Amino acid sequence: MILSPFERRFLETVAKRQLVTKNEMKELLKTDGSVLDTAASSLISRKLVSAVNPVGSTCYAITQQGTRLLEQLSD
């Protein structure tokens, strides 16, 4: 599976933090909302990240499939 450099950074960031809000991701990755939304949608559709709304704001969490992919990429 091929990831863009931004998607990989997104996935690595979620993996490190376990659960991260959309606003935190914007700050951490220093990007605007449209680029973030595109990457998030792509990763969600490939089941590498899931979006949850525990307290009303969108948060991202890595899936088992996403964790396995990162492990493969780091080998």
C-alpha cells in the first residue's frame, strides 16, 4: 500500500499520540483543514485510521491495520 509523505506523517502522528483531535493535527502537522481532511478521508477509507467523536469534536485513532502497516514500513 502506497502512502503519500503527508499521509505517512499523519499516520505516524496518530500512532504516537493514540488519540488526537482534528485541531491538534492541524497544529502538529502545520497544515490547513482541506489538506488534513483529504489525508484523513484517504486513511479512513483504507481503514488505517478511524474518526471518533467522543466529546463532540472529531478525533483520530489508529487502527490495527494502520499499526501493522507502519510496522511493515519501518522494517
